[in-house]
Amino acid sequence: MTGAIRALRIDLDGKVTDLDIGSTLDQQSKIIGGALLDSVEAVDYIGRPSGPSIVALAGEHRARQLPNFYATLAVHVLSGNLHHEIQGPVVFAGYTCNGELTALPEDVTAEIRDLCPANPDGIPVVIHIR
């Protein structure tokens, strides 16, 4: 692979951050791990009929974090299925049939940005009604 690869990080409050994750596996592991503040684990794969597929990456220790409703909604909208709730910050990237990370397609980038608030305002609150 050559050149920098663009990915998106979604925080718990819906803030979307562009990431340049590098072009080598070593760079990608370090940059994504730093963005998630944890070891990286793929939590969802979203196949696409054309172009690169999408992978959602989250921290290995995400069970101790609050749910990321924006990332969960993005997976649902992009895949057509709501597989499970995702916790903690999430990085979305493209991936090839060889399993290599690649740039996130523009239509996916636009879709994710449309789902997230333009100006997130604080920490999300989870309310349980009984």
C-alpha cells in the first residue's frame, strides 16, 4: 500500500474526527490504538457490493466504557442490520478482500457525518426507565 489512509473516529458524544492512519500495518496499529487508547479489535465487518468494504474497530477493553450510540447507529445504517451495541470510541476504515486497511469511501464518510451531530455538546447521558 502507498500513501496515507483516511479513517473516521466516532466519540461517545458523536464527535467525528478524521484520522490519517498511515500506510503500513505498524503505523496503522499505533495510530488506531492511540486513537482508541486501547488494543484494537475489529467489532463489525460491513460488506459492500462494490468498492472497499467497511470495518469498525474498537478497543479490546470496551466493555468498561459507555455505549457509543452514534457508532452503533452507523453500523446499523451501513449494514442494514443492528448486530450489537458498540461501546467506547470507534474507528471506521475501509478494507480490501486481502484484509488490508484502505481509505474509507466518500459515500460512507458522508453517511457517517450525516448521522453525527455537527457540534456535540458534552458527555452522553444514559437514562434507564423502569
